[in-house]
Amino acid sequence: MNCPIARIQKTTTNTLFQSRKFRVWRRHSVGSLVAVTLLGTLLVSCRQPNNNTATPSSSPAKTSLTLGVVTTPYNPAENYTGLEKHLEEKLSDDVGSAVEIAIDAVEIKGENPLQQARNRLAEQKWDIAFTTSSILSVSAINNDYTFVARMFPQAPKFESSLFVLNDNPIQGVSDLTPDKTIALGELSNPATFYIPVYDLYGKILQVDRGNPDAGAIVEKVKSGQADVGAAPYQIVAQDPQLRVIQRSRSIPLSGVYLSPNLSESQRNSVRDALLNASSEIQQKAQYGAGEEPDYQYLIGITNRVDSILSCVDLDRQPVQFYCSESESFIDNNPDDVVARGQVNGYRLDRETVTLTVNSESGQTYRVVVSRPLLDRIPNALPLAELQDKTVQLREIEPTENQATIDFNVDRPEQLSILK
């Protein structure tokens, strides 16, 4: 049998990291952390067939664990090579056989990096998740990951900011008019999209969105391509050419999480290895001991922004960051019920998302799902990018609700979002 990373010999009697193929599905209450950057995983362990050629001198069993991380220019993948070696040595000693750690890095400058990481979580591909973004920490929580350590413990919180060049006459958000251009990040990014959009409610602006990182946004402002930019305050405050016109409340940074597919003994072994690493290794990999952050304020912001974006056309310039009372995406008179169709808008009511879906034949129905559950479905977030995507429903019965027919999704496998 071929293993995804290594060819595995017959296992020994020590089963600390023996393969466990199971999936945990549970409903989260609103009081628990719910919702927005991860990281579901599948612990990979393979065995060779026990054939007559095996001898007592065969090499010991080798097990693979995947360490996932979203990397940035300030936190490259190379920062984790020391930790990789430490974990291999410590876990191999614990198990009594070889353990291999594979680093799966998602680069922040890549295409839709936070969405890629979210999918890794929903598909349970990361055993040890360095989430980097607080949005992905929420995704890890919603996918039943267990908190083990904080990332960036020396600066555990961040603030988002709106900024301009020093000589720009704009003094505050009230000075932003429809002829001004703002540079924003990708839709999943809390510092360069969610929090700035929250602060821009009620405004009409030209929008340059999808910038891969804060550095690209700063460059847009400095080059005159944008009047205003959105970036972490800590980055903007260090640049004498820039001036902050709006600063958000503090938001907790990200954490390190362990997969629900690991047994309790496995998680304990990995946790001990992580927290007992040398200070040099921990500093290099940007993590350390600490309490799990409270993301409720961030969750409230993302829910509010998703509600606004349900009736905002980000591709129509200038962009109107508010909803007209007459706007609605819901048609309460579907002709029939279908199991496949295209998303034609959504509505967010606290933690419940209602998708309007149209089939190719023109039939319309509603798909009702909790926002935390969407975090467990690949390609389902951010909500603003669901427009025109194809959805497919399985193993679900429709329910009649007055004049409408709804599909109430209560398990991730019932709803697929196709690319």
C-alpha cells in the first residue's frame, strides 16, 4: 500500500499513532465559539500487507502527521523546520517507532489563501493547525479542533485601521465620498476586509478589493492607485509616510489547534511535544503557551458584514455599503423543489443563513443552514462569494413553510458547494 507521504511498514504493538478514521459531527450552541482562517484533518497511517517475506529485521512502523500553517512574509514556512524536526524526534521517542511530520504551507500571497485553509479544516487535512488568522481559528473551533497554544504570544491582539498618505486632506471616514477609492484585501481577511467594511457601513466608495496582503494595499496607497487603504494598525503605525484615520477595537490573534481525529492520548502527546519545545523553536514558529482567545466580538462583526454584503454588489462601482429596504433575494413562491441549482443571494439572521437557490429550469427553493455549520463545508465561506455557485443537496427531505419549501441542513454532508 502506498502512503501519501511515506511507505509504511507493518505496525508494532505501540498504537499511540495508529490510524483513526472517524469524523465527529456535533451542533455548536450560539454561546460557544461559532462561525469566520482551518483546519480539519485526517491522521494518515498506512500498513503494508503482512506477507510471508516480512522478517523480524523489517524497519519499524512510520506514521505521518501533517502540520498546516498559513505563511506570510513575516512568518515563512522555513520558520517551522526546527519544530518539524523536534516533533519527529519527540513523538518517535514516545511511540517507539518513526513518526514523520509533513509541513503543508498555504502562502498568504497565493490565490484565495484563507479559503484554501478553510477547506483544509473542513476536509480534515491538518493534524496540527497553525491558523495565523483569527478567522481561521474560528473555523478550527467550528470544526471541533482543540486549542493547544497561542500564536504570536508577544502581541496577542491586533487592530485594523483605515489609512491615507500623510499629505492627503482626508481626516476621517466622514470625508470618504463616492469618488474616493479604497483598497481592501480578500473577502476572508478580518484586518483588510471584514473589519474595514464594518466601519464603512453607510458609505459609497470605489473599491479595489482582493489585494493579497497588507503590503500590496500599502503600495496601492503610496502609488496613488487608492486614496485609502485597510491594513493592521501595527503595520501602518510603523510607516512615517502613512496616517491612520480609523482604528478598530482590539481583536485577539490566532492559535494552534489539534485535529478532532486524534485520540485524547495522541493530542496529549502532541501538546506536550509542542509546549516542551525549546524557547528558540517556539519563538521561530511564532507560538507559546496561553489561554484560548475569545472571538465573540469578531464573530459579531463577521455576521454583521455578511448581512450587509447579502445585498451589496461588490462588482458594481461605486460600491454601496448598505442595503436598501426594498432589496430582497428571497422568492417565496417556488414552482417546485430541486436538489441542485445556483445560489441567487442569501439572508443572514443572527446565526442562520438562508440561501436562495434557482435550478436551470427556473425552479426556486431555500436552503437553511447555521453559519457555524457552513464552516465545516468546503467552499461555503465567505458568504459574499457564494453568489452564482452551484449547490447540491443530498440525504435531506424538504419541509413546507407557509408558501415556501425549505431544505433545513443539519449535517455538513447534506450540502455541497461546487466550484
